[in-house]
Amino acid sequence: MTDPQWTILKALRWTADYFRDKGLSEPRTSAEVLLAHALGLSRLDLYLRYDQPLTPEELARFKALVVRRRQGEPVAYLTGRKEFWSLDFQVAPGVLIPRPETEILVQTALEAAKIFLETAQKTKNRKQKTASLWGLEIGVGSGAVAVALAKELPRLHWLALDLCVAALAVARENVRRHGVLDRINLVRSDLLSGVKPRPWFALLAANLPYVPRAEWERLPKEIKDYEPPEALLGGEDGLDLIRTLIRQAPSCLLPGGFLTLEVGHDQAAAVVELLQQTGEFTGWETRRDLLGIPRVVLGRRSAT
């Protein structure tokens, strides 16, 4: 990138081809996001100003990002931002980058919450009608799931747990930026160890580490070398934490409350079996992602 006549369009084309030749994922999108970040523009602005020349300073900033991306560093860490549920989230090294497939977890949780709220509305128990309802997220990470659910479900308050101090700091900033600080309480906790075993949550959502050890060894460099292994690696079969949470969950779910879990590509059947073994869940379903993979398991605690 030494040509002094670099325009926005020329830089985009060259970088997309370069990333493609290097075998990097989403080469065109990556080029657009990084150039927009370097110039302080939106991706749409790039095409509205496609013939605009780059100054030497702009080109230098962009080239530095391109070099880091070539080495495998994820785009979200380079820009410090990631879109999720059409919302903009801050991300940082040491905190898991939100994935598109996790939006299936949000959608499933919203459906479950709607069912619970409709049931509560019909009940003759006036106390249940008027009481504040609470949701719980375990493994909050950047806060993307908790924030998305809080924005969509204004009636619910949330307790969001994570063991990672760095993740809680990023989540707190995202909760503040999206204006839901009054309805999300962030707490450091190892699964449910920081929660009294009382049935007071209408909904529990969790995207826990579920990558099996053998699969971890085969992950792309941009994941394995940059994202936190403790947020991804779930033991030999990937179910270490999920197995523990399923045993713990009934103690904190209200009767008729829902448990929603994101799982790996071949884990749904095993997770459903774990729900059955507790004897505490009366129903269970799975939800598929855009590739047809069973991505979320939904269980409902017995109403009695």
C-alpha cells in the first residue's frame, strides 16, 4: 500500500483481495469495518465518498489495522465494537466477542418470557401479577444478551453473573451506554454460587463455555489465540458447566419458569437428557440457528 493516490474504494478493493488471499474470514466486511474505523466514518459513508483520497495519516492508521488483522487479531478487538441484536456493544481482549448465533438464545428467551408473563397475567394470584419479575443471565460476558433482553422486556429486572472481572467491567459499560443500568445488576459469581437457592427468577438464560477439548484444538487462530479460553472451553465433552447449571437451576427458578441454554452443534440431545434426569422440568424444546443446527435448548420448570 505505497501508491500515493489511494482512494477509499481502491483501499477497500485491495484490502478485501489481500484478506481473501490470506484465508481470513469475511474479507470484504472486515476491510469495510476497519477502514470505516480508521476514518471515523460509517460503512455507508465509505460508499458515499468512494473517490475520496486518503491522507498519509489515514493510510498509516488503516495499514496498521490491516497488519494486525493479517496476523489473526479479530476485527471486533481492533475496533473495540461489535453489533449484536442491532445494538452496538463495546468489546475488549479477554472478553468473548458476541456471535450472531447467540441471537437465537435472545429470541428463545423472549418467547419464553412472553409465555411466562401471559400466564402470570391470567393467574388469580394478585401478588404474582403485581410483583417485580426477575430474569437471570449466567456468563454475562460483554453484556450483550442481558442488555438485549432488558431493552425488549421492560417489565423484567435482571441479575447478570460472571466470574471474570474484566467481563463485568465491559458489561457494566455496555449496560450504562444502553440506558438499562437501573434494571440490570451485575455480580461476580461462579455459576449460581453467589445466589441464594430460592425460586425467584422467571427466566434463566446462559451462554456458557461449551467447546469440547478436541474441538478447541482445531479452532481458527483468530479464536484460539485471541479470545479467552475460559469463555469457550467446556471440558472434555463441552458440557462441564452446563451439566452443573442444570442441576442447580431448579433451585432458583419460579414454578413455570424457563431455562434457556446455548449449546454446541451436536450437544442438544445430551442437554435435553440432562434436563429430563433432574425430574424438575415438564417440557423441553430446541431451537435451530440459520444453518439448521440445534443451537438453544429450552426447558420449563414444573409449575407445582
